Amino acid sequence: MMEQPAQSDAIADPVLVVGGGVAGISAALDLARAGRSVHLVERAGELGGRTAHLDKLYPTDHCGFCPVWSEARLCRRHPRISVHTWTTVSELMPGEGFQTAVLHTSPNAIDPERCICCGRCAAACEENAVALTAPHVYPPVFRIDAARCTGCGRCSEACPTGAVDLHRPAEAQRLRIGGVIWATGFEAADLAPAPEFGAGSHPDIMDALAFETWIAEAGPNQGAIRCHDGRPATRVAFIQCAGARDRRLQSHCSAVCCMHALKQARWVRRRQGDGRCVIFYTDLRTEGHGYETYFRQAALAEGIEMVRARPGLVYPLPGGDGIAVKYENTLTRTPAMERFDLVVLNGGLRPAVPEAVEASCLAAGGFVAEDVPGARSCGFCKAPADVETAAVQGSAAAMETLTEVVR
Amino acid sequence: MTAFPVVNCILCRCHGEIGDIVSFNRLQRQLAGDDRVASVESCDALCLGDILANLARRMQADNGTRLLIAGCSPLARGEDLIDRLEAYGVDPARVMVTDIREGCAWIHAAQSEAATAKAADLIRMGITALRYREAPPDIDIAVCQRVLVMGGGPAGLAAAAALGRAGVAVTLVEATGRLGGMLNYLGRVTPSNQGADAMREPLVEAIQNDPHIQVHLGTRVAALSGSAGNFEARLSGKNGETHLTAGAVIVATGAKPRLSRGIYRYGELPGVISGMEMEKAFRDGGPIGGDTVFIQCVNVRNQERSYCSAVCCPAALKNAIRLKEGDPGMAVTILHRDIMSPGRQLEALYRRATAAGVLFIRFDPQEPPRIEGRDKVTGVTVADALSGRERSIAAQRVVLSTPLEPRENRAIPLPAERHGFYRVQPFLHTVETSAPGLFVCGAARWPVMVEGAMTQGRAAAAKALHLVSRPVCRASELISFQKARAACAQVLPETCTGCGNCVAVCPFTACRLEQTPTGWRAMVDPVRCMGCGSCAAVCPNQSAVLPENGFRAMVRIVADAFAGRQDGRPCRTIQGRVADQ
């Protein structure tokens, strides 16, 4: 089954791909198929990145996990890809024609090779320190939260296969590599500089990623649209550009949030019956592949209300009476104040940049620069990108890395 | 009647996860009484220890037997078990995993009796499926190690250059007499603000200096046939027609900017120009004066053409800034619906335009702007959606942003979506199409800017490189998102009536009708077939089959599902098997 390498570069040093989301997976697979060895480093316990944690993907409304799952398996099964989970790159040192990377693997008390996913450790833990990393990722990955763990050892007693060892040490390894591809994705931005959005002031005001989990079919509500106190949420507001296109936070547009909101709003409308679902937007950016059609046929047809406004105040009403949103509809020029049950803040995404990236390799806005010698970047850490773009960029980065060495 | 293979069963207790709920004694008793099963074993955890290695050794010694594993779901450890057996040298077609943990023991944990009955049913069905499984040998494809790149624009140039650097033979076909595509028409390129010529020169030079790349200018692909590894192209150019064989084809034929006469009085009133004419004015370098109004979303994002052309907002921003920089006193206005400047650099461009003094006015598509002037443009009247007032803007020039329209090319055997852009695979495979070996990048796929098109070109090159880097590849490897395809469909010529249903439904154009001495018969191209089974579903007399899940096998599996329950009592000894009649 082994393919022949494309070139006589079998001796070329392996490539370090940092980040196991769609961009990293695409890059790793294309490099490995072309004959290069790859070290794929992922901070979390499973491959797939943010995409694997999404309940649905636009514009097809497919499950987010499924398309990534098969690719993640290919990575794990490929003889030339070494997958390092729970691992970060702590240092990167240049050398003569190669680089040295120091990988740090955080102590993982549960040995994935021995875990049979039975969940007895989670049941035995009195501190709720053992939990699934994500509800719908399969096979399930359990993780012990070090902050909560008291070291009582009940989990290791409960484990039938002896997979739990609370004293497993952290590991560090040095690797000789010939090229780095940064694919570290994004993280939620801190909304503290924009207090008007009320982030953190009430559990029913949440960001879009939290909301995705909240309404996920495999999530805590099994797909129902509820408030945190259990009431059905009949009025849901999405606030776009909350934390993006804003000089106080970050000036870039996160590029994925318009479609993300349309997708979520569509599912809310489908599940909540006759409730209201409002998207407060500034510019509706549906420039991607099939996005405008999705907006017109899938979203508008579901009865989503589009209001061009940037709400100036979001605050929880006293007595658990919902969330007030104060805004001015800029198309009708009417100020209004409305009560919602759930408010989703959408847009505050910033590039996730690992420590090993030197400051000189950063572009404006904290993104990882594209063409630093010996390193490339792809996906959201290079510039805001959706699944499709990130995967294409991953493949392109792989091709650039391959041909750079051959040349 | 064919002899059925002997099936061995191994049941995994999964450390009590299954064994504490399902009665293994009863399962074993039943299987011992089943004459289709040669041996039954149980173990505590198949995935741990050396049980699997021993199993593999026994299977290699005893070549005809098959193995049914009853344990956890294939999604959990089940498929890993098959992988590991394969690593020990066992043909994976001889092994099947039946899930009696996730889908049985766990969800019926409170009903031990019923769970045992269900496990017995599942195992019985698994045995039948495994006995009937046919695994036709894989097909080796002799691969022509050449890539045909159609189109010499940014996407095609990037793809060809990357492949050439990787040492792959490339034939680059360009319909016009000049490489560069859209770079020949643009002034500067957003968002880098580099001159289009400065960007084009090094690209073209790299192509021309690469000994691996043959360039055919003024040449079109008149016909394209074949499948992954062996595409046949008929090239028609100045020197007549030539034939070319290529292992992979990258379609980078781009899109065309087009404005119909009459839209916003275009072509009727002097001073109303298209975005492309604006680019030409910048390229020609002549002085550009006069107050200018840009109008966005011209004949796109409407009912008829419900897509955003993606390139026009950045182009308008770029040109507006350039006009303002050339003459700060000039009034430059952009009439827009939504400004499409996603991401980092384009959003920065939008802010730069605002800072440069470009005026933005939002309009409602229900009330489009009106062009004023009798024999030349004098201004534009627009209903400002934000202020609610009608505004008259004096202007000597109106630039209609030119949307991209798909090009029609009948030679390319690819399905298009409703607007005419080529249909691609979703999510992680968006430069791949339903035809393995045929890749699409650039604006032929969807409107995209120069930089994005080049990225897609390199991504397509990576996919093509994988296919043509080896002289022989296996048909089962052609699906990039799974390790191997499920199976290749077969049509039984004895019963096929040539109705053509399979040809109509096949999403991979793998089925075709052929004239035989006894009439029309459907044929399946084993390289194109992806094993989806659509043909088997529509075949009126079961002539089209997937060997993995043939009609005979399916009927017997379904019959076996209920075989143990004929008189309503669960878990009877296995009887009433129709399987072997």
C-alpha cells in the first residue's frame, strides 16, 4: 500500500504541522501522500479542531464531525504521519538547513491505547474531573481536569484496563524537522473591552461557539432551544461583528460569522416553532461558494428577521426576565429596545498563535505571517478562513513546502 | 452453487461492558449449534494483549476462513482491529466487525434478555453478510505521468509552476495567445496592491524556464474523455489538432466578466463604463479625471443570479482609493448593498477607502440607483437606505462593477451548479470533483480573487501530484477521503436489459450503454465507479449489483434478522435460515 515518493527526497527531514484542524489535516495528508514524513501536533486530545466540534456546517447543514472524522482517521492510519495529541510546540530553533522543534506533551492520565471508552472513570469521579472532551466526537476521548482532580485514585481503581495512571509524567521530545506549517486556527476573543455586549454578565448571553454546543443535538439540551433556567427560548438574537470590525478589539472581519449565524438561526427557527429569530448585522458577507443561495433559499425562507443594526447595549433584565437589547435599525432609522431570551454574540474570533511563533513572524492583527523562511501558515491563523478555504490553504501550503525542498 | 467460506466467530466481553449485559453462554450455545460457524471463542478484550496476533497467525495458516468479530462499534475500536489484522498480513475482506456494544449492550443495558436476543440477531446477520461477501480484486491503473492544465490564468499558472517544480510533466493549454489570464486586464491586484504585470512576469518566466512544462498558446481542449490516470484530450490550435494523454487534468478556465448592454444604460450613454474598462484605463496609464460613482452588485445577488461575484467590492475599493490618491479633490462614491470585504486585508482596504475620503452610500436593491444625463453622464440619483433621503450625486463617470460569469465549455465532462460554475466536492475536498483525477480551481469553480485562485491552483496541484507521482495506482485509492472505496459495481450481462436507468443516475458517469451482439448492455467503468450503489438501487431486475452488498446477500441478511423470532420468543436456536437454500 505504500506509495512511492514523488521525488528522491525520501531523506528530506519531516515537516512539522502545528494544529490538527482542517487546515493541518489537509496539509499533513497531502505531504504524506507525496512521500514526506509529517509530525502533526495537536493541542487537544483529538484531531479535527473547531470543525469537529461544530454541530452543523454551512452551506450543506451536514454534521461537522463526520467529514473531518474520516480525514482524521486517514491521518492516524497513515504510515508517514505521526500524530502527537495533547502536545504543543514549546520551542523552535533554526539550524543549518533544518530546524529543531521541542514538543511538550502534557501529562495525559488516560492512556488512549488502553482506554475502551467505557466511562467508568467518569462515573467514579466525585469531583466531576473526568469528562468527555466533546459530546459528539467518536470514539470518545476522556480527559482528567487537573484543576479539579484531588488525586483520590478512584478513577484508576474503576478502570478495567488499567488505562488511568495519575502519575504519568509530562513528556518532552526534540525533533529534527525540515519545515513548519502553522495551522493553529482561532480562539474566541476577550470581549471585555466592549462592555456594551454584556458578555459574561448572564449565562443566556453567549458566544457563537458556546451556542453551537448549547443547541447541538449531542449537546446538553439534545437540540432543544432553551435558556439556562430551562425555559424554552422563543426569542433569540444574534449580534454580528460583536468583537470584530471594532478598533477596541480587533479591526479585522472574522469572515465566518455571517454564515455561521445564518446556519444557527436557521436551526433555531426549525426547532423553536413560531418564535422569533433576529440577526443584527452590519454587512451580510455571503461571498463564498453557494452562500448567497443559502442565505436566500435556506435562511430567509425559514423566517429569520434581518435587522441592520449594531446594538449599543445588551443587559440582563432583573428577575430573570430575559435579556434586553437596545439598538437602532439603521435602515428604518428607528431606535428600539427589545427583550430576548437568548443573545448570541458572533464575531469575536482572533488567531490562535502558539508561543513558539516569534514576534517577528507575526503580521498585523496578530496573524501568523505567510512566508517566513522555513515556515508557512494556513487556515485562520494566517487570515480569517472558513472550513473550505482552510482546507484549500492547507493543501497549498503542503505543495509549497514540497516544491521548496525539491527545488 | 458456490461453496461458502467457513466463518469463525470471536466474541469480545469488553471487560464486562458487553459480557455483563449480554449472556455470552447463550450466544456461544447458539453459535455452536450453527453449522455455518466453524469455531466460537470469547475473550475479555480483543484490543489489548496478543489475542489479535494469535488470531492473525491462525488466519494466515488457514487461508479460506473468515472471521466475524462481535465487539465494539467499528467507529470505536472495531476498525482498528481490522487495520491491525491487515498489518499482520490478513486480507481485510476476510474480516467483519459486528457492533454488539454501542448499538446493543449499552443502549439496552437495563434489558439483558432483549440485549442478548438482539446480539444474537446481529451476529447471525453478520455471519450471513460475511459468507456472501465478494471482494473483487482491486484494479491497477497504469497512470500517465503527465498533468494537463487547462487555462493559463493565475490559478493555472500557479498549478503548473508548482507541478513543474515537483518534477511532474505538465502541458499547459491557454486559449488566448498570452499567458496571465485576468492579470492581463487588471491594473493592480488586490489586496497586495502589486501591479498586475509585475505579478505576471515572474510567474510566466518560471513557467517558460521550466523544462517540465509545455505551453500551448492559442489552443483549446476540443474534447476530453477517459478517467483518472488516463485522460484523452483533443487539442485544437493554430497548427491543427493534436492528441494528448494525461493522468490528471486541472481545470482552471476561469470566468468571464460580463455586462449586458442596457443595464444602468451601459453601452448607451457615454460615461457609463464597466469595471474592466476602468482597469484598462489604469493600465493605459492615461490621466483619469472627473468625479466618479461606482455601482456594486450589477445584475448579481438577485433572484436570477443568486450569487455574489466576490471580486467586485475589493476591485471597487482598490480603484476608488487609487482615484482618490491620484486626485484628493475628486469626489468618489461607492453605491453598494453589503460591502464584501471579509477577512483581514480586505477589511483593511475598506477602512483605507473610508479614510481616503471615499463616500459610501448603501442602496436597497428594490430601489436601484438611476443614471442621469441626456447625451453623457451627469450624475446618479440614489435612495440612500441609511438616511432615507434621495440623493443626487454629480459625476462624469459611472463605473459598473463587472460581475464574473461562468464560462461554458462543453468539452469538459463535469457537472455544473445552477449558475454554471463547476460542481465540486464539499468541505475538505473543494478542488476535487465527482470525477477522480479532474480537479477545478480558480474562478471556474467560484468567483475568487487572484491570490485565492493561486492558492487553489497549488492545492489542485497537490492533489494531482498524488495521482501522477506513481506509474501505477489502485482504483480503490481514488477516493481521497477514505482509505478505500466500498466496492465497484458490476452489471450482469446475462440479465441486463439495457434500460439505461443506471446510466441516468450514476453521479460519477461510470455507467454507460454498449452495443453487444445480443443488444444494448450497461457497462461499469471500474476506475470511475465509486461504489455508491445508485445503479443497484434503480436496476429493475437486480442486474446491477455491489458485490459487497449484493441483492442475494441483502435478502438473506434481512431474512436472518428475523430468523430467530418466528414464534415471538427471543433467542431461539437458530432456525428457519433461508440463507443457504
